[in-house]
Amino acid sequence: MPMPDADSPRILPQHLDDLLGEAARIRDTHWGRTVTYSRKVFVPLTNMCRDTCGYCTFVKDPGSPQANIMTPDQVLASARRGEAEGCKELLFSLGEKPELRHEAARAGLARLGYTRMTAYLRDMCALVLNETSLLPHVNAGTLTDAELEELRPVAASMGMMLETVSRRLMRKGGPHHACPDKVPLQRLRTLDRAGLRRVPFTTGLLIGIGETWAERLEALHAIDAAHRRHGHIQEVIIQNFQRKPDIAMANHPEPSLEDMLRTIAAARIILSPDISLQAPPNLSARHIAYLGAGINDWGGISPVTIDFINPQHEWPEIRTLAASCAEAGFELRERLTVYPRFMQGGDFISPPVLARVSALAGAEGLARDQRHIGEVQ
């Protein structure tokens, strides 16, 4: 497919079938009929945060008995459980900079010998590298230049959902009201900072939180523009908002399957074809339909830990997912947290981490050990 000018808009087919057909054609051309996933263990380093998004159930108020910062022993215990189940990736998820807002977070970090959450995260990544065979991936939200430099030597990849470029959603009553880390400009700056530092990066959209269709397209174009400047976006997630009983948006409507399909297909057409496109399989009973909209990846699936962001939605059993993919004409393969093209030079991965990545990768750059094939449950 010819690569259009970074500034020229892609013309999207209007009819859904035409949109899906074009997206699937692009996916088949550049990714074939292989769909991937990453077998990972999720480690919620802290569930405190300085933001209070209206759709989030992960974050706990510091006064809640559930609010915590994991200790190094707890991190290692989770890592070893994942290692025992054939996981290759450890995903650190955490609230954004809780110490800037909450005394409880500052006190918790002080007990561990730290003043900043990113410094603690850095050392936990190093601990995982030193004590296990896993590859750390960090999802720490907006990051400064110094924080990216701090984390880069000990993380195989990093991520932050852009979610939206809509400033409207920051108004009073909106899902991002009083959330300093959800200012679109700050998140776009993090995308660029990561690109300047050649960090393999994951980002994406959260759809159905009040954004318009035009704002979704604007967000996709912004991601693509960052990638065209730096070549560092390895995957984009299209995630659908899910209602939960304990959130401010408990009665907000969820996006329909057609809405998801249309957005996924638009993403596949707008984004550079070398960016992997994924959608979570546990947030829709009809997730196999996403294959017809152009995805080539299911994201992280854990045989060990729940989805801490959407805890009411269980992961699909991996062999069952493989069978469903086969029925749709696709082969499910396990990948690493770093996609193959980032393993081929270009200083995208620090040398010690690259050595581990190379040891875990097969000839095609996917996971050497395809654990789900013939796996005993």
C-alpha cells in the first residue's frame, strides 16, 4: 500500500462492509493470517493515582483498605507465578504519580526507601530482570524526559494509552475532569518523548467515553504522525469502555459492536501498516468479529492474573481462543512484548534487555516457546 503524505487525510469508505474490507485487505497484506498475543503476568505496582477518571475502577482512594503499593517480595512472587506458567512478559500497571497528590502514597514510598514512584518502578524492573527470565513492560502514563531515560535501560517496551485528544472531556462533569495527566497535550508530548528516545511504545484509544467520531479520527492521525516522525509505535489498542458498578460512569452507554468494528477498521486504514492493531478479547463476547475489521493482535492475556483494569471480564482460555481463530481462518501465535522489527538493530532496546529478548525469540521474532500449542490445562 502506498504510504500517503503524513499531512494528507485518508479517505475512509462510508459503508461498513467497504470499510471492513479495506481494513482486512491492509492487514492481510502486511501481517498475513497470523494473529498474535502476549502471554503475560500483570503486576499492579500501585493502585493509587493522582487522577480520578470517571470510568476507572482500578484506582483506589488512599483511605480504602484496598489501596496499596506492592513490595519487592510481592512483585517477585507474582513474577515467579507467571514464569512457572510460561509467561514471557511482566506488565507493570500503576496509577500515575500518586505521590504528587496523596500523603499515603508518599508515606508508602518512604517506607520502601523512595520518594518517586518512577524510581521505585525502575528498581522493580531491574529486580525482575535480575531474578527472573521475564521481560518488563511498563505502563506508567505520562513521563518526563528524565523518567524515560531512567526506565529505558530496564524496560523492554513501554506504553501509555492516549485515550482521546478531546479537551471537552476535561470539563466539569466529564470523565477527565480534574485529571492532570489526561491533558491531551501532555500525553502527546509523552508519545514524542518516547519516540525521540527510541522506545518501542504501545498506545491506543478508549472509545465510548463521550468523544465524537471526528475526535477518534483526530487521535488516530495524531498517533500516526508521531510514528512517522520517530518509527516507535509498535502497537495501537482500540479498547471499548465498559460500565462497572463502582464508577462515576456506571450508567453511561457502552459502544456497540458496530462502533468497535468501524473504529478498528478506521484505525487500520489510517495508521501506518507496520503498526500492530489490537483489541482486547475479554471485553466482548463477539471479539472474533474484530478479525474481520483488521486486527492482527489480541494484546496481553494472562493465565495467572486477572485483568485489573476490567476485573469483571475474564481472559479467554488461550487454547479456546486459538480454536476460534482457526475457525475464522487465522493461526494464533505467541509473541514477545517487543515486536520483531524492533529486534533488528536501531538501538530501540538496551543491550542487556536485547540479549534476553533474543534468547526468547524464535527465527521469526515471535516467542520461541509457543506454550499454548498442546498445552495441558
